[in-house]
Amino acid sequence: MRIRRPTPTWRALRPGLLAALCSLAALIASDPSPARAALPPMVPRDLFFSFPERGGALLSPDGRTLSYLARSKAGRMNLWVRDLATGQERAITDDRAGNIFGAVWAPDGHHMLFPRDSNGDENYHLFSVDIATGQLRDLTPFLGVRSAMLLTDARHPREVLVGMNLRNRRVLDMYRVNLVTGAVTLDTENPGDVTEWQVDSSLTIRACVALDSTNSNTILRVRDSAHSPWRTLQEWPFMQSGFDRDQRLIGFSRDGSSLLVLSPLGSRTTRFISLDVKTGRQRDSLPADPRADVWCPFDFANEWSAPSLIRDPHTGAVQAYQVDYLKPEWKVLDPRLRPDFDALAKLHDGVLLHVSRDDADKRWVVAYYTDTGPYVYYLWDRTRQRAESLFVDVPELTQHQFAPMQTVTIKARDGLEIPTYLTLPVGVPAKNLPLIVHPHGGPWARDEWGFSPDVQLLANRGYAVIQPQFRGSTGFGQAYINASVHEMGPGAMTLDLADCVQWAVRQGIADSTRVAIYGGSYGGYVTLCGITFTPQVYSCAVDVVGPSNLRTLVGTFPPYWKARRKRWLLRMGDVVADSMWNQRISPLYHADQVRAPLLIGHGVNDPRVKIAESEAIAAALRKRNIPVTFAVYPDEGHGFTKPANNQDFYGRMEDFFAKYLHGRAESWKKVDGSSVELR
């Protein structure tokens, strides 16, 4: 259960980070105590929760055109292109297309492709836009149908493959779409258990990943042609297979005889291996990092987490890739790329992201990000070893002081080391601060080092923010994920958070009487667990789209989650068959333990965690006279994407924390355009 991220370049675009600066005189001043007076000026809330000025820069296949997303005067994100020879820029979509949060170049270099859903329902359609004419086309124009898993190949510029649950709502079959005519034809049927597909150099689907419905083992299958039968290449036992949302199939060799795979087998952490397609035997491998998996940022277009890597455009060999323990770092394998990386390391002190390159591999677009400021984009000329500045995504961020994100490791009560991010407010001593525990969603996901809008908002208001990567978090090896099995509810996954609070108290950082917990999706669930199973720890809580009853959660999973349902039950425990276990780990059944006031936010169209989950816990707590504020957004889904709704909710959250933790706040005020309803 991840918060829905509406773009493959979420980290680069950061929806919710840009607006005109408000007058500081309009802000509500906090009391003039010496400690608070030392805090930097309050940053206006709408700076954090509006769309960026520009972002998501990509190179066209021929390297002549730069595409990017830009905010219109009306506040919507549109696609723009820039001719790199002349510098001329123009929009290729307008506000009528709705917000566009991420796009990719089609292999023909004449179209751009982007997904869009309806008010958070996650039934994404794949759209194309002709960069010359601006003609917009819905390539998957089927009501109630979801598209995902886009596959392309530069040698087949007129066609793409895209997954749709058109034939059967429970599975994503693969369809071949002609970009010129819009014709859609069924290419490969999903037998019901496939979660990932891969094509060879002829744009033929020849590999897939499936999940065994009986034991949730991961199965790699291959076939010799589009008309050949599937056969099992490898099978990975459930407890050794790691995170099933990481992309496993990276690609075939040019001759189709080997398959590059991101494998969890044979080492503590993931690594790249090459498998012989005929025998399944390992041909070669790259060494694993002992601390961390290969870094797989979330790819919205394909609904998986795709490895951050650079492959040789001719051979497909891995040239460089990133691993991420507490901060991403590059492993450069190809000596031909070493001069580029050495020069780029001197260009900026942030973390380098390789964003895109042209087909000739002469030009790159790169971005850098930090924990205290905006993303910056550059055009890198490999031949001249020269960088050209493109733009900063949120220029206004440079006018303010933000808090560095520290990395620490904290021991849980059973001795397990918990990788943790800690952000402390600037200007005041790190002593007896109000503390907010901010668990991530998933739970099989993780936080990342970098600029986080909600964390920086809270730090600016005077709160310390701690983000434990509790057991079950991804990126730290399969044993760390497996440490979470049957540990939800009152188990170690919740206790890890309490142990990190106690660490902060022992360090003198946190005031034990002013501790809150705030999270979304699984983070919302564990927020509810925190105030039910460890009620003595928290003074108040904020839950965004969190489930309160795991049995009803599983019962309302979207139909296309069928293949992963067994894996959920194996990790959490069978809450469907065992009602006693469900009652043990579901916060709804322990509402009588809650003492902390609660703020809830939920989107009506959420397909992952139905709004009934929040309605149930709100009713149970109100029955016991626990203060509950329940903010509902009819035009949102699993998380909030519209700036006005983010500004509304986080304004309410600021007031909520100021009331119970006594931090400072820019008071909530009515936000034009927000759909909020208080229930």
C-alpha cells in the first residue's frame, strides 16, 4: 500500500512544491520564546504543496529536442518541447488535457506518451501527443479499463506494447498499439499469474515473471517465439525472492540467447545476473553490495520499481548502476563512462540522477537533488565534456533555509539495526523537541534521502522528524524484508517505531510528552497501530488513507492485485481464514486502547484502501469520545495529488500538531479549489 505517486519522475517533478510566495505578515506567529525565535522564518505552506515551475526533462531519441513539464498560469502541468538548436519552446498540450505528471518519448521521436486516470481511480489510460501538431489521442479508450506495463523498442518506432485488463479485469494482457493509426490488437494473454513481461530485440514478448498462487514462489518463464510454449527458466522460493514489485527482467541480449535479471538469489542483496535462455544457467553476474540492494526508484508508468542503471545501447551490458543504503551511490563498470561521471561529480554536490540520453549516446540529461533545496537539470555533452544548465524545478526554494536530513542507525529491542532518517529543525538546539514519527507506506517500500515537502514543512515549524526504515522496508536485503513476516499489528514492525522514539528521548532530542505519529497508506495503518498497541508513546496522530481492518482491506483489493494477494497473506498472516489473527493485528478491534486525538484524510475514489476503512475507525473512536477530525476529498484516490487539497489537508495538520504538540503553524484557511468535506 504505497501512496499513489502520479508520475515516473515524481522525485524530479515533486508535485506539491511550487507557488507564489505569500507575505510573511499573513502567517500566524508563534510565541516569542527564545528557542522559537531562533527558528528561521516560516516558509509559506503553499510553497510546499503546489506544482513545480518545470521538471521531468527528457531528450528525444535523436537528441535534438528537449521535453519537459511546466506549470501553466492556471496551475496545471503541461508538456513542452524545446528545440535545442534554436532554443524555441512551445507547449504541446494545454489545460484541457488535464494535469500530466510524467511522460516518455515514443520510439518514433514524434510522439510523447503519458498516463492519466480520473480523480484517483487508478484506471490509467495511455495517451499520445504528436509533438508537431499537438494532436492528442487516447490509445486505450476503454471505460473502466486500466493500462500499465509499457514496453517499447527503438527498432520498432511505430508500435508499443501496453498491458490492459480489457479481456479480464483480474489480469493485464499485453496489447500491441500502432502509434500512427491507433489500432489495438491483443498480443499476449495473461494466464492469470503474470506480473511482469519483457520483450526481445524484435519487440516480441519472450519472458515473464509469475507468482505461484499456492506458495507465492516467483517463476521466471521464457519462450522461443511468440507462438512457442512457455517454460520455466528459474523458480525462486518465496522467502528468498525479495520484493515482488522490483522489476526483475531487465532485457535480452541482442541475439536473444541470454536474459539479464535482477536477482535476489546467491547473495544477501540483489544483483544483476545473466541467464542462458536455453538452460537457465547463470552465465555471468555483477557483484552485490553487501549493505544494500540495487536502487529501484518507483516507475509510475509501469507500476513497478525499476533499477537505476545505464546499459550499453548496442550490447545491452550494464555500464553503471546505483545502490542505495541510506543515500544512492553509483557503481561505474564501463571505463568509457568514467570521465563523464568524474566530471559530473564536480559539477554539483547533490546526488546525480541519469535521466535520459539520445540514441547516439552523445547527449545526456542529468539531474541533481539534495536534502535542502531544489532539483537542478543539466544537458551534458559527452563529446565536449561540457554541461549546459537547463533549469531549476522550484527556484523559490533557494530563498529559504531548510533542514538537512541526517542518516542514523538505531538498534531495536531485539538487536536488529534500523536504518533511519532524522531531520532536525534549523536554528534551535536539538534538545527536548516535539517529535513526529513518520513511517512510510508499503510496507514493502522505503523512504529516500532528499528533499521531502512534508518533512521540511514540519521541521520548519519546529518539529524533529524521524523516519525509521522499519523491518520489512525494501532496499536492505531479503533478510530484512523477511524479518517482517507476521510482525504487523502489535508485532515488531510497530515496536521498531516505538524503539526509535525511545532512542530519540534517550539522546535528549525528543520531549517524551510531545510525540506524534503521522503516515499514509501502510504508514496510516501503522499510525493506527501506534496509538492502539503503544498508546503511551503518542500524544496525537495523523492517518492518511490507512486501513483499520486488514480482512476487509484484502477483501476489497482491486481485481488486478489477484496475483499478489497470496504474498500479502503470507507476510501479514492469513487475515481472511483466521479471524482471530485478523482481530489481533487490526487496529479497529483495539479502539478501546486509544487515547490520542486523531486527524484522518481520505480520498473517496481510493481503489486500494476503501474509504470505509477510515469511516469505521472514526466511528469507533468517536463512540469512545476520542477527538477525531475526518477530512474527505471526493476527487482524490490513494493519496492527494491536487495542490488545493494538499494545501487544505496540511493546513489542518499544522493546526492539529500546534494544538497538541505546541509547535508553530501557519493557520489553516479555506483553500479555493479544494474539494474537502468534513465528516
